[in-house]
Amino acid sequence: MSVNKVMVIGAGQMGSGIAQVFAQAGFEVKLNDIADESLNKGYARIEKLLSRNVEKERMIEQEKENALKQISTTTKLEDANDCDLVIEAVVENMDVKTKVFKQLDDITPKHAILATNTSSLPITDIAAVTERPSQVIGMHFMNPVPVMKLVEIIRAIQTSDETYQLIEETTKKLNKNPVEVNDYPGFVSNRVLMPMINEAIYTVYEGVAEPEAIDEVMKLGMNHPMGPLQLADFIGLDTCLYIMEILHEGFGDSKYRPCPLLRKYVSAGWLGKKSGRGFYVYE
Ligand code: NAI
């Protein structure tokens, strides 16, 4: 089997990026969302990014047109009835995701693979609500999708080798690098990243150093392109807290306890760049 037709569900920040990279690689893509407005916004975002690539001479006009021609938009999930692969990128909510997967299980052809872009929910639990758990897998793209090379491919305990191999092959066709990971809280990316961010916040909390100093140490000393506190502000402190809670609950290990200062910032509505204030102030 090979993948030709793809549906991406959720036309938000991630879904529009995923649709774009599939279209650029020549796949036929249906972009789905429950809201017309989100669909229009998502499509406009793709057009804008492709146009910017043309302006910067990273691609020619014809390549942009070719990519756009590959994408159609729909609010009907039923349009997944001829797709070989569906990638779900709706809001990070287990009830919403499992509802979508149950519907997809009825709608899509028997051979279709159902993937989720979740960054924190258990793939094994999502697979378990379908009648085809061996064909369910995590495809965790990084933000911004058109730029970042990594796709963390997460195998649920039920995922078959055939499913994994096909998704690995498909990821390479997107000119991305697949990395194989098993389904445990935080996978690898957030399990390693978030405790580092949380520790940086503890370092502020305990008065060891100012945020600027901590970021400077990590940038200049460890060659990180961005310090952990600036990165936390970009990700959103509410998202950081939520993922620490998933790690803490999932492993029951106190080493994952969220820093009280992180909780306090989130309670204050200091969520980082998106709210204008986090560890730094954004005008
Ligand atoms: P977003 O809020 O930008 O987009 C979500 C979209 O899903 C919205 O357009 C919404 O209208 C749509 N939607 C909601 N329920 C739906 C349904 N039942 N059917 C169809 N569409 C529906 O969210 P974002 O940031 O794109 O995140 C999507 C997923 O990707 C989440 O699971 C998130 O955890 C994951 N993720 C996010 C990353 C990020 O940096 N934002 C990074 C990696 C993964």
C-alpha cells in the first residue's frame, strides 16, 4: 500500500502547516475543520507562507501554484471516505479527539491509517477507541511545521510494524526526518524539554539567577539557539504547566512536579508571548 490521498483535520496552526508540507510533496490533501472561518484562515496562512517562499526565492511561482492545487477544503468529515491517511490536529482534548477517531473509523476505507498530532495525549488510548488499533499512530510535527525537520513518530502499544513503516516512508517523502518513539507520557520531545524548562523556572524561583542570566547560560554555554525561559514564553506557560502535569501524573514521580512559580504565573494570566507577559514582557 502507498499513501496518495490525505486528510488533515483541524486547520489551525499545526493542521495548516501539515497540509502545506503534504501538498508541497505532491500528495492530494483535503483540509478539514468544523468552522468555515478556521478553514479560510488556515488556507490563507498556507497561501501567505508559500508566497513568502516565492518572494525569498526559495521556490518559483509555479511550485506555489502546484502546491495550492493539491489542497481542497471541507467541513465534512465524510470526505475522508477515499483517504489513505488521516492526520488529526484538532484541539488538545481527549474527548474531542476520541470522538473524531470513532467517526473516522466508520468513514475511512479499511486500509486507511489514522494518525494524531497530539503532543501529550496517550496514542494507545486513542487507538483503543477504534476497531483498527494496529493502524493508529502518532505523527508529532514540530511548530512551525514547514520549517522544522523532525517528526516524532509514536508507536502505540497496538501499532503494527506495517503501519510504522508506511508512516516512516511517508514522512521521508515530506523531506522530514522521522524518529521512532514509544508511547509514554511526553514521548521523547516533551519528556526531555519540559523538565529542563521547569528546572529553569525553579532556578528563578529559588533566586539563583535572573531569567536573562539563565537564558544566557544555556545559549552561550550549551549552544541552544534560544534560552529555556524565552522558549517557555513562546510555547505558552499554560501549555508548559499542562505538560508537566501530564508527566507528573503519568509517571507518579515527584521529579516532574511543576514549579510553584510556573503555577503562579499561569494563575495570573502571565502566559508568555501570547498574553504580552511571561518571563519577559512583550510590547
Ligand atoms: P489550534 O487551536 O491552532 O487549531 C485547532 C483547530 O482544530 C481549530 O481550527 C479548530 O476549529 C479545529 N477543530 C476543533 N475541533 C474540531 C473537530 N471536531 N473537527 C475538526 N476541526 C476541529 O491548535 P494547534 O496549535 O494547531 O494544535 C493542534 C494539535 O497539535 C493539538 O493536539 C496540539 O497539542 C498539537 N501540537 C501543537 C503544537 C504547537 O506548537 N501548537 C506542536 C505540536 C503538536
